[in-house]
Amino acid sequence: MVHGYMGKILRLDLTRNEAVAEETPDDLIKQFIGGRGFGIKILWDELSPNIDPLSPENKLVFTIGPLTSTGVHSASRWLAQFKSPLTGTYGRSSGGSHFGAELKFAGYDALIIEGRASKPTYVWVNEDKVEFRDANLVWGMTTGNTRDFLLDETDKKARMVTIGPAGERLVKIAAIVTDDMRTASRGGGGAVMGAKNLKAIVVRGTKKPEPYDKEALKEAIKEQAESYKSNFAFEGFSNFGTNMSVHFMYLAGHNPTFNFKQEELDIVERFSPEVLGQYMVKHGGCHICMIRCWKTYKLTKGAYAGTVSDMPEYETYFAYGSNIGNKNIESIVYANKLSDEYGIDTISAGSAIAFAIELYEKGIISKYETDGLELRWGDPDVLVELVKRIALRDGFGNILAEGTKKAAEIIGRGAEKYAQQIKGLELPGYDPRTAKAQGLSYVTSPIGASHCIGWNTFELIGFAIGKPTDPLTTEGKGELAKYCQDETALSEVGIICHFPVNMGMVNAELCSKLLYAATGIEEFRDPKYLWLVGEKIFNLERAFNVREGFTRQDDTAPERILREPVPRPPSKGQIFELEQLLNDYYKVRGWDIKTGIPTKDKFEELGLSYVAKTLEEMGKLPE
Amino acid sequence: MVHGYMGKILRLDLTRNEAVAEETPDDLIKQFIGGRGFGIKILWDELSPNIDPLSPENKLVFTIGPLTSTGVHSASRWLAQFKSPLTGTYGRSSGGSHFGAELKFAGYDALIIEGRASKPTYVWVNEDKVEFRDANLVWGMTTGNTRDFLLDETDKKARMVTIGPAGERLVKIAAIVTDDMRTASRGGGGAVMGAKNLKAIVVRGTKKPEPYDKEALKEAIKEQAESYKSNFAFEGFSNFGTNMSVHFMYLAGHNPTFNFKQEELDIVERFSPEVLGQYMVKHGGCHICMIRCWKTYKLTKGAYAGTVSDMPEYETYFAYGSNIGNKNIESIVYANKLSDEYGIDTISAGSAIAFAIELYEKGIISKYETDGLELRWGDPDVLVELVKRIALRDGFGNILAEGTKKAAEIIGRGAEKYAQQIKGLELPGYDPRTAKAQGLSYVTSPIGASHCIGWNTFELIGFAIGKPTDPLTTEGKGELAKYCQDETALSEVGIICHFPVNMGMVNAELCSKLLYAATGIEEFRDPKYLWLVGEKIFNLERAFNVREGFTRQDDTAPERILREPVPRPPSKGQIFELEQLLNDYYKVRGWDIKTGIPTKDKFEELGLSYVAKTLEEMGKLPE
């Protein structure tokens, strides 16, 4: 068994109620290291193109990495990877908390879920003992109740992921939620679980990984801790979490308002860390992480008094706040809590709500389509009602539950003009017009518009990779986007959280030290190798989408982003220069400019000849 | 130390942060046995008359009994006793679950809480180690969240009682709630805790009581189990809990509708056990009880989909259902859950809502008083909204939060005519006009209109104490009311749950066997002694109220009950014949007919000469 790994991948066939622990292949380890690398390689190898993401043919892979539970900070994230029912692309969503660590303690490097259970089921993984259990009792329950009942039925110390009613109802923006309300929410992983009749996975274990060089690992962890402490963002992030940046990002022009219309938002100082901090009553964090960016909120006044919830993250303040013109913080906290309990993605849900409000404003839909709800900007009741109705597929919510892109198709009448999505995934809280590398990341992301798959923190704050950067210029943005994308990919083999990576607390050099000390694999000593693996992962993800039929024409942005100039400073007048930016980016990537498909040479350079071969056979490889 | 007892009463002075474990006096044990007897004796001895119930001078006594945690079934209830802020009378409210058992394991026969903490506090009783801890974190939280945080801070295996936001806000109908949502909800005990700045009491222990004769106790428990199994109600009650009786009680005419207007309720079969049973997903029960009357409900459809909650009890179906004309079962389940989380009494809250709806119907109040809410019979949204607003003292809810009697005073304009309360406590779900002994129990109950302090099950079903009974006649009802009141009191020294007692599963003879085997106290061998103690307790509670100024004129009923004939069969035309029934009852009780005050002779007969002396000195004893 390779150091740092547990040596087993657990394959769960829900159709046959079969659990098989397979050996983690050495070649997979060397080529893809872990985490995101494992997931995309398994999906590439095992999924046929053009399957229905909600059919038994789809697979759901949960991965962790060789750094998980080794004492390395911020290394306990887990990824859910699957073909997305929201976008039809490859899907990757990242979750935190203790589930990943527990999976390692149970003795596994990954879980592969396949088939479909004949009735509501949950899986109880107690180290080598795996049971497929009846989930009838908890089917229909919110995530918190499901946790309470299933930990009662299994082991109070177990850790788990579950879906809420939204996942069961195949809501396309349904999330996967941990026992303590951390979510892997993007791209509809919850619907994939729901389609498999899989309510939850409960895991418990007592095994420990055995690092290769404990002394060197300790040293590298010390270096990591020092790097954290000396980072410009550490103290703020540790004290306030993503509360730190909401007001700032608005002032910097990045935070979108009113469905990306970008009109000014009054009393925006309500989103300042000082105001938001008033709700904080407790700090928390994932398994082994000195940042502790989780905050617990308590509401004691107003309509939502009595609510205790995880703090909404930056993206939720955007999605349930500024982007629908809502400055009622309490309603955002409450809707965030509902979203965790029902199990939906707050970014996509908020974007669907903003979209609906704008359609209502423009007269494209009316009270007759919304079950009598008057959709007004900034109305907390609209937010709370629509979150529920989307999650439960109730009335008008049933349309929005398909995601903004599909909802626009259903509604017709020109609605697609107002759908802020890329490849079907709703845009997060940074306007592509105001940060061009960030925008490029969205446009070229393999999962649709995601801020987590190449987040350009340093562009957003105007200082990138050692030198000042103007977020509004297009120059050099292809390179910057590629850099952040590959860096995120290389760190997500560990799996290191993308926050410390994108904020410069962890770089490839440190990743390399950590990975070599944990595994003893010679290749991992070289940061260049990691960059290669990061690029390889990103290109394999691209290839997955190419196989599904995606090309350059899908690397686009909503009409508003491409044509409507931003009306407010400091980005006033800006649009997103799509074609120019893409040309630059493809060139840097070594991809065919016309089709946006990696060239045969690029695939070969990355050790992906077999991928090139497959695409060639399908007639999808550029000349 | 006397067998069956733990030998200590823990006195907690919140003003001084002092905890003192006093020896449980032998004389108290012999005279009052435990539970309700202990509580009223302590309150009589230690409270001055006419104190403000929300002042530091009020005391809150938590009691258990010598049968708690001895293996006896249904003996783990605990009582909260205090001067009620809702009624100004003596207050006794009964709760279930494991808190009482844990208090015994911690080594105590009772807790006495006095004074007022200078800031939000909770008490952590870990056997002999008692800490007064800062409750700032959980202040403002609902009961479920409070449990999660405090068990985290203390011991996951601890048990607790807490208040929700309602208790903190001194809502006069605020409940005390256990870690698993069982409530002692009547009379505003939650507000007494709130006024003392006491958010919660968390208890943990490992001690065990030592019964006097284990063999005899085992035998008596066997007899108890057999008595349960052969009882007519056991199977139904075990399978359905109080779901069993809702539809039946409507058909029998007892279940009140539309604020006791008693108009017919259509589609009332929605309240049948078959329909209600569809929501049941799990059975549960208090510490050591073979009935297991708790049921967990799960809602999977409609507006409240995702809700998991304790089943509403009979009284809640009445209060949030028939009495407000609401046949939407899901809304009752949801509002019940909210009530547990915010910590309010469902009977009083529902009655306040029914009262408000009738005032609105009659035009006594309008949208201008209700913050725009249109109060209509049978509207689930009115129920849910008003439950929240009462619990949070929000707008119009702030008036109803005072309880129906006080709310009627505040509103004026003849509103008191529609307030269905006795001594300030709202009527439970049996119409006094349709069951005269039950009505007498309400009218003469020391805590106001309670169904728990002499519940006449057998009158309600037409067969009382061995012979057929017509609930509509007045004859012999004084005796029947006294019988049930004294029987409840004598069983609540154990403390045996009033359900098995009032349904005839446990009688005084069995109580006597259990108590003697547990304690070895010679007097307890004689059931007559228990009847004497029961009557003594009831008379001492009466004396407490007499000392506060209550007399015959307070033993009355709402105008509707006294003057409006029931409009529907089988009780059509009935009113409650107050004076005639009271005269009969006082005579049977040996109380002065004119004033309703126990005579000196009666007090002396019951060993309460010191009580007679006090009242005599106050000029309150009848000639």
C-alpha cells in the first residue's frame, strides 16, 4: 500500500446491493495523485457519452486525497464528481467538514456509486462492513432531521452526507449536504443521488493513514502554518470568514446586483463585516484547519428570531442579497438555512429567483404564472417563498427547479436573455465584465460558471502573482486564468481547500513538499510535476465535455455580460470581451482556436494519448 | 436515607450563584411522599402571598418521586411547580421524557430554583458538581438549537429542560421544554424561568435509587404490566397515542369547535386515527414506560413538506384544529413543531387564536389591530403566523402573549365574553357543558382550566368507576370530580403519569404496593393513606389560592359555557349548571358552601392545622 493512501476504492452498486472494495491502482495514484484527478479519470473511463445524468448509468464518485487526515491543514475537503443533470457536462462539487476524514478513517481513498436502488436506501459504511439499508423512514426529511435519525440508527460518531427533499425530487440544483450543513452544492449532485434513490451515505472508521516521512511532513505542516499566519487575508478570514469580503467586493465593482444589471444598491454597508459580525456567535471549521472560517449566526429579533444557522457565505449574500436587491440580512440567513435543510444550491436558486423577478418586472411573466406571488426586487418574502417552492417543486418553483437555462426554455418569450448562466450553471458573485480573468475562468470552466475552479482572487483585488493587475484589462488574462485553474486542479488532488490556495497561503511548492512527505512518491517532489497533473486534470475534464459534444460555441456568457456595459463605477462602461479573451486563452492552453478543443499534441504532452485516440475515433479531435 | 429516595433536595439560588444540597426531610416524605406533594408543600412554606410571579421572590420547584427510575412503568414524569404568571394561582405543569430520571440519577429528589440571575444563565448539574454558566450563546435560540449547543458544552448524554424565545420574552403562556420536545407547558412556567434569566437546566448522573423490597417491587411491576395489557385502551393508545381519541371525542360531543361555539365541523373524519396514523413514522416513549405513546410524524407533501415533528397530542388537534375550524392536519403538525421550538403552550396559544378570530368575526377587532392579518376560521396561515407572533411578542401577538384573559382586558369592548378561560388558564379540549364532572374539575382546579388535574376519562366515555354514567347529568358529579382529582394527586407523588391512572391501568391499591415496595414506609401500605395524601395535596393547593385571595367567585366558567346551549348533538341544548354543581362539589369536599374555602375541620382532618391557622390569621377561614 502506498503511504498516505488507504489502498482501497469502495464501489457501491445500488442496483445489485453489492459493495466491492477494489485496490487503488498504483498507476492511478502516480498519474492523477488523488481527489479531483481520481474522479475525472474514473468518470472518463467508466461513463459512456450521452447518458442521461439521472439514469442508473450515471456514476457518482466521492474522492479524498493522500493529504486528508495526515495533519495537513485544510486538506479534508471531499469532492463529488458525476455527469451533471443541470449542465450535461462533467460535474465537480466540493464539500467540507468531517465526512472526507471519516471516509479515510473507514479505509477508503474514494467511493464509486453506481446503478439505482429499487427503493429509498442509505448506505452504512462501517469500515469493511457495508450495509444497504432501508431509508423509508427518512425519505422526505430535511437534511438535519435525516442526520438525527440516521446517526441514531448507526453510530452517533459517524459522519455522513445526505440529500434533502430537493434531491429526492430531482431538483436540478439540489445539493449534497453533510451532517453539519456543509454542502457540495453545484451542478445538481443531490439530484444524482436522488435519482439513484440514495438518501445518504453514513461513514465511520478508526483507521489512520501512514505517512511516508513523518518528520518531513511535520516540517512542511509547520511551513504551512507559518504561511497561513503571515498571509494578508488570514486574520480577517479567520475572524469573519467570507463575511470579510461582501461589502468590499461591492465597492470594488465585482459584486453583482439586480440579476447582473449592476444598478447601485443603497444601504450596502449592511453587508460590511462589522454589521454581519453582529450575528456571529461561534466559530468552527473543517477537520484539521487552522483558519476555522465557519461561523454560526443567531437571530434574536424580527421575523426570523430564533433562527440559528451557519453563516451565509459570500456567494449567498450575493445570490439571496445583492443580486435580488435584498438588503434584509436576516432573511438571507433564514433562506440560507432553509436551503441547507431542503438541500439546494444557494447560488443557482438565488440566480433563478433574480431571473424570475426580472421577467416579472419586464412583464414577461405575471401573477398568473407565479401562483399569485408578486415578484419584487428586495422582497424577503419572495426569497423565502421561492426557495421553498423550488426545493419542493411547488407550482412556479417547479419551473425554476430545472435551473435558469432550462426554465428560460420552458418560459420562452425571450426569457433566455435574462438567464445568467454558462453551460447551464448559474453565475457566481463576481461579474465577468469587472474581472476578465475571473470571467474567462467561468466561460472555460468544465462545470459551467464556477468561482471554485480557478478563482482569481488576486485579479479581484488588483494584485496578481507578484505584480499589480488591472482586473478591467484583457491583456495576459488567458495566462492568469490558466494559472489559477491549473493551480486549483493541482491542489485538489490532496485535497487542499481552494481558499488557502487561491489566497496564496499554499502554492505548488508547498503542495509538493506535503505530497512527497505523505506518499514518498518521487515524482511528487517536483512542483512542475504537480503543475503537469493539474493541467492534465483540467484537460481531461475538457475532453469529457468534448466527448459530450461541447465546443468553443459553448464557452460563452449571457447576453447581458457580452453586450450591456456596467452602469456603475469603478467598472462603468465595461463589457466582457469574449472572443478576444478566448482566443488568448486557447492559445495559452494549446487548444485549437476554432473549436476550443485541446490538440492532439497537447493531449500527448500531458500523457493523455488514449484520450486523443478516443476523440479522434469520434471525429472530435481538431485537425 | 429512605429507600427509593436520593435523600437530597438541591436548592439553586440564582441571585447568589449558590447551590446547596439539603437533606430531604423525613417528615416531608411521610406527609407528602414526593412529586406534587413536595412541590406544593415547599411553595406553601416558602412563598409569601401576593408576590409578583415574575419577580425574584417566586420559586420554581422541579419534583420527581420515589418511584422514578425504579423500574416502575410511567413513573418518570417530573413536575414544575410555581406561582403562575398567567393566573396568579398555584401552578403545576407536568413534563415527560428522561429529565426526571436523570435528576434522580444525579442524586436529587427535587430542585428548588430561587432568585434571579443577573444575566442569561444555565445551570449544569453534574451530580454533586453544580455550575452556573453563561447562557449568552443560546439566549434567543429555539429549544432544539439550545439543546444542541448546551449538550455540546456539557455532556452529550445529559438531559435537560430549556425555554425558547417565548420564555425569554416572558410570554405568559411560555412552556418548559425537554431535550426531546416534551413540554411542561401550562401556566407559564417558561416565563418564570425567563424572568429568572434561566435558559436551561442540564442534568447528568449515574446514581441509582435503592428500593426497599426488590422482590415485592418486581411483583408489583408485573401486576402493573398485566393491568396495562388487559386495559381496554392499552393497544389503541400504544399504537396511536392520543390520535386515538380526536375523532371519537368529536362524535361524542366533547371536542370543542370554533372557540366553543360548537358548530358542526365538516370533513371531521380527517381527525380519525386512520388518517392521522398515515403521518406516523416512529414510536417513542418516556424513560421506562411500556405504553410508548409518543409518535413521530413526517410530512412529505404540501406547504410543510420536510417537517419532522412529535405528533400533536389530542389537545393540540383541538387547539390548533377544531377550535379554530382548521382541518389542515399538516398545518397543525407544523404549528405544533413551532410551538415546541419557540416554547409555548399549544392549548393556550390555540385558544388565544380562536378568541382573536371570533373577535375579528364579530367586528370587535379589525385589520388595524392585527397588523393587517385577516383572521379567518380555518386558515392555516393565520395559525402559523399567530403562533410565531405570540411566541415572539410581535405586534398583535404581544397582546395575545398575555393570555386570553388579560388580552380581553387590554382589548376591552366586551371582548372578555369570548375568552374561554377559567382563572386565566385557557380551557382544554373537553367542553364542560358536555361532561359535567370534567367541567367541575376545570372550575375547581387549583391551576385554572386543566384537564390533567382530575381528568374524568370514564365520564367522557360514559362509564365511570364501575358503572354507566351519563356525562350530561349533574347528579353525583361532585363526588366523581373529587375522586378523579384526588386520584390524580395521589398518583402524582410517585410520580405516575396521569394517563394510565385516569384510564384505570393504575389505581390507589397498585400505587400503594409500588410505593411500599420502593420505600418501606409502613403508612404507604394502606391505599386509604394515599387517598388521604391526595386529598391533602389538593386542599393545600386550594389553600395556596385562598391565601392569594381566590374564593368561590373565581370557581366559574366563561359566559358561553354558562349560558349558550350547545347547538349540536349529542349534547344539544346543554349548558353548564355551575351553581348546582359547585354546591354539590363543595359539600362532598367538606368546603364552605358560601366561600368555597375548606373548613377548619377539613384542614384538621387532613393534618393541615398549620394551614388553617395561617388562613385564620389572615381572616380567610370561613366561620
